[in-house]
Amino acid sequence: MLPAAAWIRGLMRYLALACDYDGTLAKDGRVDEPTVAALKRLLASGRKLILATGRELDDLRSTFANLELFEYVVAENGALLYRPGTREEKPLASAPPQAFVAALRVRGVTPLSVGRAIVATWRPHETVVLKTIGQMGLGLTVTFNKDAVMVLPAGITKGTGLAAALQELGLSPHNVAAIGDAENDFPLLSLCECAAAVANALPAVKRQADIVTRGDHGAGVRELIDELLANDLRAREERLTRHHLLLGASESGDEIRLPPYGIKLLIAGPSGSGKSTVTTTLLERLEEQKYQFCILDPEGDYEGLKGPIVLGNRERAPGIDEALQLLEKEEDLVINLIGLPLGDRPPFFASLLPRVLELRARIGRPHWLVIDEAHHLLPATWIPGTLSLPQDLERLVLITVHPTHVSPVILPTVNAMIVVGDGPEKTFQDFFEASKKTLPALAVPLQLQPGEVFLWWESKYATPLRLRIIPGRMEHRRHTRKYAVGEIPPERSFYFRGPEGKLNLRAQNLVLFLQLAEGVDDATWLHHLRQADYSRWFRETIADKILAEEAARVEQQTDLSPAESRARIRAAVERYYTLPASPPLPMPGTAADPDRA
């Protein structure tokens, strides 16, 4: 178990601050004492410091006497990584071609400095530099730091240098704030979760930054440090929208996004109502933004996801140490508990959770923890040990059919809820009763169309908001050739048999289903429509609940003509599946029709 101070650190969003040197930390090449004192205060909070500069290392060491405050120095604009604590140097780029340096000297480029990889001069020599690079056919790029002109191998920036430093530290850019002032700071700022510009920064840098400080140079850095120490930049959340997660669109068409921090989310609804669709959409948004997630999967529902590593299967139970090793390597992870006996799953989770939270306390990851079947892993009878689950644990997703069966210790911490499926008002009522929160006014009965959900967000949407989920790539993967034009086994294919069972026309994919649907007589089409055979096949074989629900609505409209119902079923299939053109069907009864009765 971790001491309380470590838990507090584990709740921090920003575990490191990356600072530019000239024009940001330093004014006229020097860092004043109040700024040095602020750097020390930041270190005392448990955070780390990284310096990113265009200067050569020897020059920096002779100028700045407090390099030991920084865990790493990214020197030469990303070409050299230096660790002051061990004095270890790690080149991140190749040395400049000697012929290039000689050519610049011959052409009167002065002053000219040459580092491990950088070649630097001042305006207006950029014209000669660029012309020389072009004439020699070199893979070099020119970067500016106001009037400074820096030449480096292509692809080397402060951003790539910082990424190398973070890899050494095991930290994610999502746990880093950065501050700078000039053009060469763009890659540094864009990489990090929060980008700040000092007041004296170039206008273009200020426009890109999430935060512009009131103070210039070191005073601006001190201002940012004070905010980090005071509230971990929580007061700035309204401006930190670059990494917000797209969830869906409201009825008015506005995009609805969730912040990546500060959320304790419950996804609830009846079985088969679309909870997995919402969850996989959210997981894809996390994947796109490179937030690391860990899924606790009691029933093996997520073993088919593309991207994360799946640990455990029906034959092999997962190991806690193995899971922690994968998480430390920044792998997205599904911990599949299907190989554990049912009664062993909650104890496994109870042993895993403190170690995952300890990892978060140390490196800020995994960023999100997703707990499926939360009523089983965190049952109403569950009471955590001391400090094993902080009340303000963030970045948590709980998925359940039964909110009332989830531990009353965790339910009151939930501050957002997505409700899916039939009877949404009952799901809301169950949650608010169990969590002891005040139930918002609901215009009952609430109803949802396929693809819609209700979002309750305590600080923003106290009255639940109806929205349509915007599916991501993972959800679209269900629209595969397997169902569109592939070969579904005979026992799971759809058969048009007709009211008297005289036909036996097999549709082994959706293309053939639609073609046969157009060709069968009205009595055969209506026979299967009235028996709800189409929605049943879409639900049980195609495993597409949304398509099944749309088909079910068509089946329930008894006033539609056969042509109208055919058209609506076709439109529903084509809405979700891209169906390629295909050759005409063989005529029933020919040699090409092996399924003829």
C-alpha cells in the first residue's frame, strides 16, 4: 500500500514540466533566483523538470549553474540528450557533414558554431544556408529561434528530443506541460498535454498555446509553476480542449466531447442495449489520442479488439505481474478474466487494483481504467481497504447492467453517466437512488432511437442530454467482408423458405440476402417479416444490434406494403454496410444453386 503522499501524487495530471531556455526560462542568457526557487518548489511536489534548448551542451553548462535540477536536458534543438545526474550523453542525430560546414565558412557565414549535430548561425545567413543545402543535396532542415538559424538532420526537433527523454523516464506526453517562446518550440508545445507561452513569446506561438502567461521570461515560468502547484492546472480545463474525446452529436448537431481528466463515468443499460458500442467508441478515441487504457474484462467481451494486447483466455488466466509489466511498457491492455473461475475474479481484481493505482502514482499511467461487469468486480458488498481506492479516483469507466449492484463506496464518486437501451428512466432512477445523488427532472417516459444515448454530466448536463454516438473505426470493423460478401456457415445463414416451406434459398452474406429479398415473391417476404426473422438474423448472426433494432421497427409496421418494407430493410443494411457490386445470383434449381431443396 502506498503512503498518502504517493496517492496525492498519483492524482496529479502533470508529472513533468518541459521548459525552453533562452527567451523563456532565461532572459539575456541568465535565469534569476526567484525562477530557480520556483523550479525547486516544483521538484519538491514530486514532479520532474526537463530542459529543451537549441544551445550546445558546453555553452549551456558554462551559462547555467543549475542544470542538476533537470532530470534531462534536450540540447541542440533535439539532437542530444543529456542527463545531468549521471552526466550521460546520448546523441539523437548524426554529426553534420564536414563538407557542408566548410562550404558555409568559405561563403562567409559567420558567426558559425558546430555542435554534435547542430550547425548554427544568425540571420540573414539563412539564404546562404538554404542555398548550400540545396546545391549539395543534403537531408538537412533549417529551424529558426527568432534571429537564430539552426541546421539539423531532417526530423530532429525539440519534440523528438523530448519524446526520447520521456521514453527514458517512462512518462507520457499527456502528463507533461511545456512552456516556450519561439518558432523552434512549436514541436515541443504541440507534443505536450498543455502548451504555455510566456508573455514575450512570438504572436504565432501565443496563438498555438493553450495558456499565455501574464509574466514574461522567468516570471511567466513562475506563474505556470504556481498554477501547477495550486491546482494541477484544473482551473484551465476549459482551454485545454485539444485532447478532448469526441463522443457524439446532440440533437442540434453540436459535437459533444468529454475531457480526458476529471471523469468518473458509468455506462449502464440492459443487456444487449449497446453498452459495448459506446465503450468501443470511447476506447478508439483514447487510442487516437494515445491515452493508455486498461480494460478489466470478466467475460471475454473485448478479446477481439484490434490494438490492445489481450492477456488471458479460456485456457490461461492472466497474471498480475505480467499485466503490470505490459502496462509499464505503455501498452493498451485487455485483462481477460474468462479463464478464472467466477468466484476468483473479484479477488483477482482486488489484488490488481492497488498495484495499478501505484503505477499511476509513479508514472501517471494507465490513463484510463475500464471495468466491465462492474457489478461483479465491485459488488455492493465490496468495501475497499485503507487507501486502496481514493474517493477522487479519476479516469474510470464502470460498465454495468445493474447500477444498484455496484459498491456504494464507488457509486457516489461517479460524475458522468451514459444510459443506453430501453427504459432509460429506470436506469437513471436506479443509479441516483443507489448513489444518494439528487435525481434530475426527467420527462418520462424517455425513449432512445438506435444509436442514441442519454448523457448525464454532473458539472455540465445536470438534465440528461440526448445525443447520437459517432462510431469510430473499431465499431466500423463490424462492417466487414465476412458479413457483406463473405461465407457465413450454412447453419448460420438466412434461408428464405416461405409460408409453406417450399423454398430453401440460402443467403450466406448480406449481398445475397438483399438480392434474394428482391427476387422472392411477396408471400415469402411477408412470411419472414411477420415472424421477425430478419431482425433475429441480424441480431444473432450478424451480431449487429443497431441494424436489428431498425429491422424490428420495420417488422412492427403492419401497414407497409411488401415493396415499402423491402426498401426500408435494404436502406437499413446499406446504411451500416458498404456493399460492393456483385454478379447476379444463380437461378434457383440450376447447378450453381447447391442449396436448392
